Amino acid sequence: MNEVRFTYKDGKSKALTMSYDDGIFQDKRLIEIFNKHGIKGSFHINGGLFGAVHKHPRLFAEEIKEVYAGHEVSCHSFTHPFLEKLAPMEVVHEILDDKKALEDICGYVVRGMSYPFGTYSSEVITILRSLGINYARTTVSTGTFGIPEDFMRWNATCHHGDKRLLDLLQKFKDSNRELSLMYVWGHAYEFDDNDNWNVIEEFCEKAAGDPDIWYATNIEIFDYITAMRKCELSADRTMLYNPSAASVFAKVNGKIIECKGGEHTKLN
Ligand SMILES: [Zn+2]
């Protein structure tokens, strides 16, 4: 009998994704570091606060497309309120106004989100789902490398300021479990506030260039896992049906097999 285990893209067993909030000017420096190392991130942005000048100045609307090219632009609500304290109609406006502003700029459907202040309620989640939000990140750190059961309650592995950051990275790199996921989040202004850009530089240097890691945005991981979860295996484990458009990869008796979208793939 075949032993069938899903992997990430191209048979990779691990994925690393980064997640940064608020659309602030320090994101430019952070993205330079990510790009230098081939690391991908998702940037959660408030479409009603472009150019806002307060403690942590925000990027202007005209800068967004260029600054975040190659990474994911994602929602963070229009004006950064506590969503669970708003009337449902206000939640709708907060998300749709943000989504519209970002989509106008980026030219793609913006489907991701992180919760402002990390807070939410079940009612907020119901509304977000109805508005086409596919995932939403909390501010909870798990210290683990699992994939989320519910992407609307997507907890991170850790914040970049976590003392365990490099230890967790080493543990992640040493792990040989399929579908390990390391998810790191923060705000890029923290590197200025704490004068510790070296933390992220060192992390990226150590995380980069591993042939067994898929460096992906949040939405790429959501899309891949969703496609994987839709696959159906035949009862005798000799065929896999992948109803989605994109390829899914599986390790069958130790051999990597690509299961193309819309096809039945023979596993023997
Ligand atoms: Zn925020």
C-alpha cells in the first residue's frame, strides 16, 4: 500500500512566511532585507491612513505598489479600530473601504488580513468571510510550526522580538516533519524604536537559501493548503484527484509526485 504524504511546492517540507503591519516607512528597509535574501512577506495596510503622520509615519498611497512589489499587500482595516467593538455595518465599511483602496492600487484581489490590535470576535469573523477575506492573523505566538486549522484565526509562530526567535528557526530548520510552517510577525518601526535591525538581518541571513524551505507570502500558503485540503485520495491510495487549478505535491513512498490541477494523478 502506498504511503502518501503532502508536501509544499516542489516537494519542499517547510515554508517560511513573514507578516508586517501598518504600512509604515520602515517597511522599505525591511523589504530590502527580505529581497536580498529571497524571503517573502505579507504587509497588512490601513487604506484610510496613507501618509498619516504620527509616531510612526505611514507610506503614501503612491508608494504602495512599488514598495511592496513581489510581496503581498493585505487588509488591516481602513482606520485601525478594535473591530469587535464596532457595529456590524461599521465592520463592513472598515474592511470594504480598505480592500477597495488597496485593490485600486495593487490591481489584484486583496484577500488577506491581520486584525488591528490582534483582536476579533466570532461575529467579526463571520462578516470578514462574507466580504471575501480568506485569512486573518492574530497576535498570538504558538512557538510551534503547525498549519492553522482555521485560517481566520491564524496564530503566528512568534513575534520577531521573541527571545526564542533564532532557537525556533534552528528547530524549524532541523525538523523533518512534512508541512512545517514558520510564521514571524511584527511592525518594522520596532527595529528603529529598539535600534535592533540586526535581529531581522541575522534572522534572514540564517533563514535564507535553504533548498527545503518554500519562502512564501501568507496568501500563497493559504492557497496551497486550501488546494491540498480539497484533494481526494482513492481508497486504495493509487490515485489522487486535485480539483483546484494549481499543482499540489505529495511524497509517495518517499518519491515526490506533482499532482496537476484538475487532474487525476496515478501514484504508482
Ligand atoms: Zn496595526
